[in-house]
Amino acid sequence: MNFMPFQPIMPISNAPGSNFIGLGNQERSSSVPETPFENYLSQALNGVNDSIIQTGDLYQKAVAGKVQNLHQVTIAAAEAEVLLKLATGITSKLTTDATTLFQMQF
């Protein structure tokens, strides 16, 4: 059998995006803002909370007879329910994954 000689893998330093994934030795571009993951998660959860609060306000207005279109109330309630289920699923998955990472032995 003839095997090809082993060629070492050269580092990627000038490829586009290589500094984004941490392979390059160049400075990170200042045009890409760094935002921690906790900020994204916090903003998303605040959005879900705002949606739930808005739905509660619409329900209060509907009970008081101040809402002209009840479809808006049901649509807002359905949207809030979907957002809450999605947020619950994501936070559950994050918790499970974090627990798994903490239990790993290095």
C-alpha cells in the first residue's frame, strides 16, 4: 500500500472570519460589537415579560368593557403563551446543559 505523506495543517490566520472564531492572531474588528450572552437572554426574557404584562392589561380592559376588538386580546394571549413556552423551554435546556457541564470531570 502506498500512503500519502502526512502534511501538517497550517493555521488559518488570514481567512475571513478567522478572528471571529478565535483562530487568527489578528485583532478583532471594532465593527462587531461584543454583547455577552446574558444580555441577549435578559432582553429576550424582558420581552416575554412585557408581552405577558401587556396581555394582562388587555384582559383588564376587556373585563371593564374598554376593548373594541376582542380578537386583539385573544391574539395577544396566544402570543404571550407561545413566548412563555419558548422561554421556558430554552431556560430549561440551558439549565440542563449547564448542569451537564458542571458534572463533567476534566
